[in-house]
Amino acid sequence: MSIPSDAANPHAPDSPRSSQSPPPSGVQGDLELELLGVATALYNLGTTVINDSTKERDKPKQVGARANDVVRQLATIDDMSQGIRGMTVPLQVLADIDNARNPMQLTKERLERAATENQFMNGKIAALESYRTLLNEALVKNFPETAEYLDPRPKHATDR
């Protein structure tokens, strides 16, 4: 009997890491594992709410215990946050998450925009260099005495 691919890979398809890679070491890895625990606790709370929505009042309900699990997980993350002062999350990222936008998609869009703007600027630079070369050639042709002042700049990789 084969295992469905979704059962073998519990991570979301847009997860930044595959299921095979371990969490980062140190505090960041611990925090990631705790966040995974919160997600699990919230899932358990949701399924318990659905399952316990019966009309039987005399039966003990598990919702309170599941809610307490979520609170404990959040308290653990809050305690861990005291040791993480060097890691900041931009407010725009948090606002985008609150607006149900995927941070990985946002990062991809911003990288694509930066690459596009970079290509645009490289095109402008190439156009200006071409114009400068043509202008210098025309000046030397029509005003040969200016040739010594129009030496082209040396081209270095750092000029770009």
C-alpha cells in the first residue's frame, strides 16, 4: 500500500523549506518548532470545537483543555521572544500577513520588481555610455583639438 504524497509531506506546498530539511539550529529553530506546535494546537482546537458541538450538556467538553494548550504554546513563544532581540520583522510583512497575503509570494514579487528595475537601470546606463561614445566621436571628428580632453573613462567592473 502506498502513502499519498500529501501524507508523506506534511508541509504546505509554499513552505520555504522541504519536509526533508531540518529546522535551523539555535533559537530560530526552537522558535520554528514552537510555531509549528501552535499551528497544531490551533488545528486541534478547531477540530475539537467541531466535534464537541453536540447538544449533550452532561458530557464533558474538551474545548477548554484545547484552548489552554493554545494559551500555553503562545506563552512559551512569548517567553522565547525575550531572547530574540536581534531579529526584526518589518511591519509591512506583518500587515501583509494580517491581510492574508503569503510572505513568500510577496518576497518573490519584490525580488522580481527589483530585477526589473535593475534591468531598466542597466539599460539607461548602456544608453548613456553609447551616447557618450557617439558624442565623443562626433566632437573629435568636428573639433580635433578637443580629442585630448575627450579620452574615454577606463572601464572597470565596479563602474556598473
